[in-house]
Amino acid sequence: MTSQRLKVVVERHADGYVAYPLGINGVVVGQGETYDEALEDVRSAIAFHREAFGPDSLDQDDPVQEVFLAETVLAG
């Protein structure tokens, strides 16, 4: 099996970390008390997704090239 690189977002919350890959069709999420635990959990979730839906389920027609974090303000 060949390696596949995916971009993963890891968010820190008051009660732990949440991680999710970008560009995958479907919901794949990991969580943990630490950054490393969340990253390992999302790796496991991605592997399960691939096993459940097949290796082509991770193919990206238009893979994410870069990720930007922006903030906006809503009036009112």
C-alpha cells in the first residue's frame, strides 16, 4: 500500500483537542486530551474510513494545496 499525505486541522478547545482531515468526502474526526492523542486518533479514524469505504475513498480530485486561517466579523 502506498503512503498518502493528507492535511489535518487540529483545534485546541478548553476540554481537549479535535482533529479532522481536509478534502475527504465524509466525516472523519479524532479527539484527545493532547495534540498528539488527537492526531493519533484521527489517523486511526482515517484508516477505518479507508477500510470501510475502500482505498479510493481517500482519493482527492482536487487536493488541498494550502490551508489559511482567517477571521471575520459579522455585524449586528
